[in-house]
Amino acid sequence: SGPVIQNLFGDDGVLLYCAFPRILNTSNNISILEGSDVLINCIIESSPDPVVTWYKDGVQVTETNRIDIQIEDGDRQDVHRYELAIRNVIDSDSAVYICSANNTIIPSSVSAAITLTVNTEESKETVTRSTTTIPIWAAVTIGVGGGVLLILIAIVMIILCFMLNTSKNDRSTGQVLPLQTNPVYDVPIAVTPSDRNSKVSVNKNPA
């Protein structure tokens, strides 16, 4: 809705309906590949129809063999779609485009800005490869399969078992201590660590 004003072009008492221009919708910011076609649009409600001007970075856009300015009717008499079509976009087309609408009856204007970015080449995912130091045994395993690793594990297990058995034998076999003399019978006897707490029986009348 908008104000109702008197017809300025005669005295016949005709009243005119006038709506201030209002932007209903616009294109979002656009990122596009070089060489593609792009359509920037701005849907405006206004009565009477506004004067719409397109600007690129503050400079008015004019039609060329690549650029067209179009107007499409909307779903109501006072709604129109204003389009800026650019074919075969190039890097220099990257800019901030402004759609500006001015009412021809009441001094009023609205504008909307859309940023266009033209990519010179397709975005490629950058893969960062990290360098990892691989131990020699792992490299051998990777190169010839898991057989080498299994052999190494078996050798290590054999060595560990041998060392474990040797340690047990050392603990079970007591070290023979020097000969000691029985203070009662003056008989030399050999005492091992396992005999320290045992009684020694001596035959008093040897045959």
C-alpha cells in the first residue's frame, strides 16, 4: 500500500494510486566459474513502475553484446522482476552490482547490492601429504609381506624362553659353599644354601 495523491496532469479530480518502491527479493551473492552465464535479479514492488538502474562498483551498467538488462512481469501489476544477464563471464566481471529503483512520482528510492565473484579455475581440494618415517622392520614387512615379521617374532620368543629357563636353573641350583667343620664331631661337611636349615646326621661309629 502507499499514499494516494491527486493527479498532477489535470483538474478532473482523478486520483492516482502510488506505492513507494520496495525490494521484495534479490539474488544471493554469486560465485561462478569463468566462461559461464549468470543472471542477477531483483524483484521490486512499486506503483507506478520504478526507474531501475544497475551499477557495477558505482558505475552505471550499459547493455553490450554480453550484457542484457531485462524486465519480467510479476504475479501482480505492481511487482516486476528486473534482471541483469551476463554471458560468458570473465574475471573483470567480478564486482559489487547494485540494483537501484526510483519512483517517478514521489522522490524515493531503494537499492540492493549483490556481489559477483568469477573464479578463473575450478576450486581444487588441496591435499597435504605428511612425511612419516617408517622403521626398517616395518619397511621390510611392507615390502615382502608379513612372513619376515613372523620369523623375527619367533626368533625373539625363542631367545626370551632360553633366557627364562637359564634364570630358573640358576635359582634352583644352589651355590656350593666352602667345607665347614662340625664343631661336635670335627667332621668336615659340605653345606649348600638348601641345607642351611636342615639337620646333619653323622654316624659316630663308621665301619
